[in-house]
Amino acid sequence: MEAPVAKNEYYDVIFEDLTHDGAGVAKIDGFPIFVPNGLPGEKAKVKVVKVKKGYGFGRLIELYEQSEDRIDAPCSIYKQCGGCQLQHIRYEGQLKAKHKHVKEVLARIGKIEHATVHPVLGMNDPWRYRNKAQVPVGEREGGLVAGFYKERSHDIIDMDACLIQQEMNDIVVQTVKQICEQYNIPAYNEQTHKGVLRHIMARYGATTKEVMVVLITRTEELPHKKKIVEAIVQRVPNVKSIVQNINPKRTNVIMGEHTRVLWGSEYMYDYIGDIRFAISARSFYQVNPEQTKVLYEKALEYAELTGKETVIDAYCGIGTISLFLAKNARKVYGVEIVPEAIADAKRNAELNGITNVEFAVGEAEVIIPKWYEQGVRADCIVVDPPRKGCDESLLQTMIIMKPERIVYVSCNPATLARDLRILEDGGYKTIEVQPVDMFPHTMHVECVSQIVLREN
Ligand code: SAH
């Protein structure tokens, strides 16, 4: 169809919908235009800035009528920073939008309309929740900048506070930046692939108050290493671990393969519920500890364990879900691709005196078929894959293994919907989906789903 709009022209519109990443959707003669910052119900003047085949993009020029859900974003760099997308929407409005998004994606991609999608479980205080900051470092005249990338770019915005970070992480990043500046550590430059310091990472144990500092460098060598470490120990409260991670590659991936301890322990500790976890620099650990407990409790409820079951926890990380389930199961098998995470998982089992768990390093899609060949039969399989979802061969193995129940923890509704469709076609039925708001003010939403074997 010929686009009924033209680039650089102005139009009066009413926003009808919101995309998952917080843009308003308006239709001009049926032609959808995506406009950042527009909210459903609002009347506005927009300028069309790009026209594609079936849709276009616009810029908000003037608001004639405001939505009740609109608020002033509390963060002063919200407009430039790409980290949050929904701060201009009242928290209740964010939760409603996420619920709608999950429902729509399940129906559109997975053709799943029979399952109950519960309202999103939100936080009482949705600020200062992140326990991990990974902040890129750059240079400006006379010093270092540390902050987030501007949306859709690699320009670093210098930042002294991030309202979704634990305050301690702000303090750690600022302090480490100042110390490195004092010792003239050159920041890594993406264009020239020169310089030293790429990222500063801070991890904070919300329960234990322990701090881990990771300096991610391009080079093995970190000039003035001893002095820098001394200064960090002196100035960062409760620091337990200072680690250097070396990433010599030209890549967007933050961490490299090689990690060495500069001071203190190789890991830090935190609790989820009453289980204590050792976490090392490269291991995945959920970033919102308060909501993680909510999520895992739901996973435990959906697993419906009685104490007699064999459970597989695929994509187990440092064994968090495995250990959470172990007290109610006969035996739990965990599998994870990062060797350090499995080392942590084994240590964590020991630390908590849990003996009915077994962990393996490898790809879930390779290890689980092997277990199956060896005669392992799971009554319940929990999966918690990264954004790209489960490997199709893993889903096929699950369909062959026929566990009574599958609990699917997902950080991406689109791949969840795709994978649920494969399981449904293989004899399973999705019963319930519980979205949990692990990432307030961002477009991300986590879901935990219960899927059961159909009887026949
Ligand atoms: N369940 C854990 C971790 C979830 S994050 C928790 O709640 O903390 C997903 C994990 O999957 C990461 O630790 C990642 O390293 C791991 N992973 C990615 N691809 C994998 C694969 N093919 N097989 C097994 N683990 C994988």
C-alpha cells in the first residue's frame, strides 16, 4: 500500500497502543506510526521522521492531551540514557502494559490463548533494585567518563547516579572511576582498539552488604595495580573481592575468558530466602534479589513437588533454582554452560548442606539427552534459558522424556511463546503464566509458566 504519510510532515494523532519498548502507536489512515514517548489515549502533534514499507516512525512535537499514566521521569538523564524506557509511565501503568504485552505475544506467536496470564507481580518500591552495575568507561578531556550508552549509540553519558541501581553500586563506580583517573589509566577506545579500562563492574549483596569490584581491561597489564587495589580497599566499604577480567577482543561482549583475583576472595556471598550463595565475577546471578525470591517461589509452587520427584534444572547458573527446589525433591540435576558457575553451584550446595543435587557443565541440549540415555527420568523439568530461548532439540528431548510438569522461566516473552507452541504440539498444555517485574522502568519482563503433560 502507498504510505498515506510523508517524511518531515506534521500530523495530529491519537495514540492507540504502546509497543513493548515504550513507544506510542498511532494510526494515520490505518498506517501505523511509532512515536517514542507517546502514551495510549494521548492527543498529539507528531512529525514523521522515517517511512518504511508498512509503518513509519515519528517524533512527538506537542502533547494536546495527557494520559493519566504520564508522570515526569524522576531520573535527570532519562531522555539521553538507553537504560530505562518506561520511567515516564506511572508504575501501575507499566505493570498493566507488561501484562498486555505478555498476553498479546503468547497469542500472536504461540497461539496460546487458553492459559491464565496473571497480573504482573510488581515491587512495593520499584527503585534502587539492581545489585549489579556494568558501566562502560570512556575518556573526555582531562579525565574519565563512566556511564551508560546513549540510546542506539556507543556514546557514553557520564553518570553519577542511576535510580534503578543499589546506591552502593553508584558509590563503587564513582570511587573506582576517580581512583583510575588519579592513576591516569587510559580508557579503552572502541574505534582504535587501544587503551586499558573497558568497564567497571560492581556487585552488591543486598542481604550480606558485601561488595565485589571487577575491573575489565583490554590488556593483561593494569598500570599501578597495587596502588589502585589499595585505594579501593581503603575507600569502598565492605569490599570482599577485587577481580580483574581481561577482554582483549574487539567485541560487544563485556567480559573476557580470563579472570584473576587482585585482592580478597574470588567470590562474594548473598542470600535468596535462607539459602546462601557464593557468586564469582563471571557467573550469572539475578539482578533483582527481592523479585528473584518472588520468582523462585512461584517456580517452586508450579513444580508441585512432594519430595519424591526427580527434577532437572536446565540453564541452572550457580544453582539457585536447583537448591531452592532440592528441599522438596528426591534429587535435582542442574546443567549450565559456564564452568565457573557450576563450580559456584557445587560450592553452594555444600555451603547449605544440600546433598541431593548433581551439577554438570555443558549445553543443556547435549547433557540432558545424555542423562536420558543413562536412564535419568525427570518428573519435572525447569528451564530458565537466556533471551534466545531453548534450543529446539532440548524441547524435543523434553517431549520424549515426558516429565509430568515443565516450569519455564523466561526473560523474553517472544521466545517463550515460540517454545510453548512446540511443547503444546508435543503433547503439553500451558496452564498458567505469571509475569514478575524483575526490571521496573525498563521494557523487560520475566515470566514463569506451568506446563503439564496432557492426559491421553
Ligand atoms: N537459573 C539461573 C540462571 C539463568 S540465566 C538463575 O536463575 O540464576 C541463563 C543461564 O543459562 C546462564 O547462566 C547461561 O550461562 C546459561 N546458558 C546459556 N546457554 C546455555 C546452554 N545452551 N546450556 C546450558 N546453559 C546455558
